[in-house]
Amino acid sequence: MNQADTINTIIGPTSAQEEVRAVAITTLFGSFTTGGTSGKLGNETDAAVLQGLREWADVILVGSGTVKAEDYGPADTPMAVVSRSLTFDTTTKLFRGTPPIIVTPQDSLADPALTSRRKTLEAAGCELVEGGGVPEVVDKLRARGFGRIVCEGGPSLYAEMFKHSLIDVLHLTLDPHANGEPAGLAGDIDERFALEDAVADGDYLFTRYRRVQKTS
């Protein structure tokens, strides 16, 4: 199997017009990071899968903490960044391409103490969109025509997405490292996923899981 076929197999069916996928990489004991970031995890295939999912998606959904920790740059796919504090350095590379959509609660849009931060983001070309809990965030994105959403974390955003049964497909890469850093998923999460496929690439394992619909 060549590299392109491997990537296509890992990503799987792409025909759904409205679907939320999450993409993550963990160490052997479930940590999303090593040395505080995910930068040292993964291989070329993992990077290609991430890029392939971005190309599939209508929008990238990501938390502001992940954007800052991983030093995100601009992407060809529109990016929606969830932030309550609206604290961003608009000189970073994230703002050098198409400005991200900033999704924030109504309280942050109305707080006089955050006026200067809102003005800074608007001056950088960002659209500020009201979004409280993650179900509302997903609804607001879909109302803008973003049917295919890929969520890139971090842990707190993943936790809320799983808690509200918003992740349809999980792409999870297992990195062959063992460390003691916590995964950071917290909250009342009770979701079950069924394995759709698994592909080994050297010492890395690429899995694709689909959420099992709960029965009443």
C-alpha cells in the first residue's frame, strides 16, 4: 500500500456532508503531550492524516489553549477558535493568513473589561461569534454552512464535545512512547465507540472509531 492509499484508508469514508470528527494522538498511557506539547509526538503519516482531515473539513474547531501551546499557523481551511478570555497575540503566525473565527460566550462579548481585546481581534480581521456551550458552538458553525467539522482539541474541548455526544468519528493515533503526563480529560463522559479500522505504520497505530448511538 502506498502512502496515499494508507492515508485514505486511515481517514475512511468522506461522503458525509454533516459530521464532526476529532483527531488526536496519545502516548501509550493516554497522554496528549510529551514535554507539555504534542509537537514531539507522531510521524509523517500522522501529519498527513491531520492535513487530510483538514482538507476534508469545512472548518477546524480548536481551543485557544491548544492554538497557543502548539503555535498554530494559518490554514487553508477556515479555523474557529474557542476562547473565553479573548487573550491573543495578533502578531503571531496564526494571524498571518485568513484570520480565525473567534467563538466566545455572550458574557465575553458584553464585558466592558474585554473591549480592548475585542477591538484588537476585530482590527486583525477576526469575526467574533457568540457561542456558549459546545452544542451552541457546533450549531453556530453549521448555521454558517460548516457541515464538516474537525476538532483538534485540546483536552477540555474534547471533554465537552464527548460529554455532549458531538463527536461522530474519532481518529486516534497511538504513539509508541510511555510517559506520566495526564490526559487532562475531565467531566462526566460516558461514550462508547466502535472500531472501524486500524492501520499500523511502523511502531505507530492509527485507529478510527465511530460513536455508538445510545439506546433509550
